[in-house]
Amino acid sequence: MNRREIVRTVLEGGRPPYVPWNIGFTRAAADALRRHVGQEDLDPFTQPHFAWMEWPTRPWRPLPGARVEDDWGVVWDRSVDEDIGVVENRVLPEPTLKDFVPPAVDDAPLARIDQVLAERGDRLRLFGIGFSLYERAWTLRGMENLMMDFIEHPRFVHELLDRLADHAIARVRKALTRDIDAVYFGDDWGQQHGLQMGYPLWKEFIRPRLARMYGAVREAGRYVVIHSCGDVDELFDDLIAIGLNCFNPFQPEVMDVAALHAKYRGRLAFYGGLSTQRTLPYGTTGDVRAETRRLLAMGRDGGYIFAPAHAIEGDVPLENMLAMLDELKRQPGAGGS
């Protein structure tokens, strides 16, 4: 089995020959690893099981002062967080969609998708849309404003989320003209304890749009993978009901990883699990190895793709990254992946 087939086995609820993995890195962490291996392309060393394709494929427009503008007109200050940044403007300063025009859904990304499929087609072909719904809404409107809009301007929020869902579905359908396996939607709803907006508002405003977005993927016979940071396990039954196949990041700081994996195995796969708040940055190499082995043992019978709970940050010691990767590659059969 190649890496693509192994991940598909997990997503289908089967038992893989070994636990597959995929590791994300922030710029600082990736640079430290590049210096260690002496090459720009980390894939031959990290051996990821996903072939990532994202929308948009064009880089954000650089602005003065470590700032960038995305394709929606949102300006991000990256003077502190160089990977994502902090939103500094309001594309929608008032609760109205008058004159609001989403970015075009054109054929431009298809050439990049074709290139990735040609070069890395032996991995799970994963097409990602970050800030896919709720997160896109608050980046346009502002977090505080959107939270008040849920109560004070619900009609506006319904209209905005419908427009954003329609746009995401258009992008998905464009990508699904290619032979991809899964669509990965990024949309953080959680805090360290509970949901940002609470379950009643999530169910009223967010779930109906997710059902349409996930439905567009499942109707095409592909898998749905989501990323939502925080304490969101109260949503798992809802998410399974509307078509979710795999959940990320599976944060051990806010979830009982082993209990949830046991409860949902066969209905929902998990992707993540190794602490990026404690074990990786502050543990010893022995701690990292022990926790990696524990997660691999948990996932041996299926339902699990190994990863850190988020992209590895620059505060993680190089030796801890190397210890984690070494344990992954030590799995019987993994060397031939």
C-alpha cells in the first residue's frame, strides 16, 4: 500500500499496516529543521502522508511594515506572528453586504493542483480552504462585532454566512474537477473551555452552512476533514451527522484523546493529538518518545492519523522534533511508505 491508500484505509474505518502521519511546521520550526537536514524540501525527511493543495494558491499582497493583504481585502499584521498575523482592518465595518464582492473563483489554482498531483500523487490528495466560514466572517467584520451581530443583527449574519458558504462550495466544486481525495475546511470555533459562541448559536448559524459545504464534498464521493481548535468535542455527533470523516487537531489539553478515540472509532477518524502546548516545547526527548508511542499504540487498530495538535512552533527544541519523527519511522512497515 502507498501512503494514499494507507490514509484512505484509516478514513474508511479500516486497520492500516501502520499509523500514518502528517506534520505541520511554522516557519521558525521548519527553518530549524532545514538547517539540520541541509535541504529546503523537508518532505524526503519528514515523509508526510498528505499532498496539500490550498486555496488561494497566489501569495498574499505584501504591504509596508510586515503587513500583508489577503484575497478578501483583509490586512494582517505579521510583526509578531509571522505565520498568520493579527487582523488590523474591517472590510465590513457595518452590518451590511452592500458593495461586498467576494474574490473570484477562477481556474488559476488548477495548474498548481495539477502540479501537486503529478509530483505527490502517492499521498492522500487533500484540498484545503482555511478561514472557510465563521473565521472568514469575523476576519471581515471583526470578532467583537460579529459576536454582537449574532444577537443584534441575525439577518445580516445569516446572509453573510450564506454568501461565504456559497463561495466555499464554488471553490470546492472547482477543485473537485481534479482527482483529489478530501477537502479540508479550517474554521476554529473553540476556546480552551467550550465554544466561542456557545452551542445554540453554533447550531442556528454555523451548522446549516456546514451541512451544505460538507454535502457538496460527500455528494462527490470525497472525504471531509476539518480543523477546529479548542474544546469542541460537544459537536462531534452533529458533525458526523452532516458528513464529517476526520477531525483535527485533537488537542490533548482540552480533550480526553484516548476516550474520544475509543468512543468514535469507526464513525470518525482523528488527526492530531501530540501536545504543542506542553510535551513538544517543554518535555524531554524521552517524554516526546513516550507520548508518540502511546498515540501510535492507540491508533494501531485504525481511526487515527498521527500529528502534533497544531503546526510545530519555533519554541520546540530540534531534538524533540527529531525524536518524534524517529518514533514514527520506527513503526514496522513505515520505512516502505
